[in-house]
Amino acid sequence: MQVLYLPGFASGPSSTKAVAYADHFAKRGIAVERLELRKPSFEHLRLSAMIAHVREQLTGPAVLIGSSLGGLTAARVADEDDRIKAVVLLAPAFRLANRWQQQLGPEWDEWQRTGWREVYDYTTGGSAKVDFGFIEDILTYGRELPKVTVPALVMHGTQDETVPVEYSRELAASHPNVELIELADGHQLTESIPRLLVETDRFLAPYLQ
């Protein structure tokens, strides 16, 4: 059973949570493949390319652990590929386009007009630009929640100001196969890493024995 970790927007395979998961499972002899999801590049990021890249890495049955945008990607991959047996979603970036349009207001219109928006790049520690094609690509999947038909564990912070926990609550309320754990933490869930690992162990135990 493959275990793949999908990092979030402006993050990467060396993020704090990615390393924590890899180190944790390595002690049990389980390799966690930490993917680079800046596909085809950070400036021209596309959810469709991210999904395609994950599917290209699959060699058989797999479970996915995805953070934020990586969580959205994991859910969408599971919708398309029956090799995915279960997913763990950490503050998944559901309805990303809807949320950004509401939050950005006039800046959204400027992004659409100029084609570019400057963002903070957590991997480099500097600024970078992302084109509006990223949003257009996401919207090809619609504005609604993913289907999520496989067993799923969602962990989301109640103090998350980036992705509202309400979206994860909505998913869990309408999907009996989805377990939601709410944590007193923000979007990064950094303070909750020990709990994330414990709950992931429990949830994935049937698949990783």
C-alpha cells in the first residue's frame, strides 16, 4: 500500500507536517512519498496538473494524506482513481475559488484583469506570482465539494482563518464515510501535529497492516 503526502499551496515536500509524517511512519518501516505539487510550475499552478501528477505516481493501491490545497487534490484524485482506498485531509481547501473571490473583493478583479497575483511562497521565504489560470482551472471542477466516496478522515482547526471549518463540517454531515475531527488550532495545524499523527495511525491501521 503506497502512502503519499500532498503538501498545500505555496508549500512543499519539506514542510513541517510533511517531514513529521515521513519521520513518524519511517519508524514503523513505512515509506511516505512526499510529492512536489508545483505543477507545471508555481507561477502556472493547475489543479488538473497536480491531479495528473499524483495519478502518475501511483503504482497500485494507495492512501493519500493531503494538506490544504493538497487535501483538495487528494479528494479529487480519489474521485477519479479507484486505486485510492482512503484519504486523510488536513484543513482541505474546499471551495477555494469561492472563498478567495469573497475575501479578495476588488483584488480578485485586479487579478483577473492583469492575469497575475503576488503571494508569499513558504518554500522560498519570498514572494512569487501566480497566474489567474490557476483559478480558471479550479473552476472547471465546479464550485461544490468533492464527491469523496472513499473512507476519509478530515482534521480541521476551529480557529482556521484561511479555510473555514464549516466546509469540512458540511462534507462530514452529508457523507457517512467521512469522519471529522475538529482541533483548537489554526490553518497550519502545527500545534496539533502529535494529534494528527495519532489519529492518522488509528484511521489508516486497516490499510497499513
